[in-house]
Amino acid sequence: KGAGYSRGAFYANYGSKLELLTDILKNKQVNEVRYWRQAMEDADNVDASLEAMAADFGKRAMSKDSSLLTAELQLEADRNKDFRPLFQAYLDKLFEEIRSFFVVLLARHGKAPPENMNAVLITVRALTFALGSSAVLGSQTGRQQPPETIMLAFLRKVIADAPPLE
């Protein structure tokens, strides 16, 4: 009502509030990944761009809203079989975008995607989810290294271990 839409207008575009929340989350996360893919494509200094991405990740990790929304929607997908396909479609789109980012990131380092690329994508998602909440890290781990340092170390390891481009 505050946005100037009637209930009918809302439901003409979304079947439920869960669909709206998933769409908001998908758009936010997909746009972030696209932004970083483009930044990596355009970067004069790939390492500096990677460090800037990690620093930005660290700032975003301190904002728990996205992680909490993701957790709530994931729990809802586990409980609600009707919602699960919508949530899985969001994840499929997000993984597609993350994969395209990694293809560019690795190519800019003269590397090809590793055979275990799906494992890398799942680990990135799990890391992003975990690093968004200090409750997941615990007090000791969270104090030892900030989220951006952990993510940057992971990305550098993926790059180092990836096979060379042929």
C-alpha cells in the first residue's frame, strides 16, 4: 500500500510474498556478480581488481540482511515443497552468473575452469553465506580473519590450482 500498489496489482506480478523476496534477492545477487564480472573484464590490473572485490565483499558481509533473507528463504524451501522450485530456479540463475564470473576471472589469469567447477561454485555460495554472519563463524574464527581475507585467500587458491588455458 505504501508503494502505491493495490493487493491485486501485487498478486498480478507475484504469487506470494516469498516470490517477491526471492526476486529481490536474485536481482541483488545476480547484479553484484555481473558487476564484478564486468569489473574483471575491464580491469587494467586484475590483482588490484580482485582485491577491490574482496574489500567490497567484506563491507557487504558486515550487512547481514542478505544472509538472513537467504537463510530464511532456504529454510522455507526446505519446508515448503511448492516454494522449493522457485528457490531452486533462483539458485540456478545465481550459479550461472557465478560460473560466468569465474570463467572471466580465471581467463584473466591465463587459467581454465577446473574440472570440479561445481564444487567451487557451491563452496563460494557456502562461504558467502557463512561469512555474512558472525554467528556462523564463531567468536574466535571471526576475529582471526575478516571475511574479505578469507574470500580472497579462497579465490587466489582456486586461481593457483586451475589448469592453464590451452
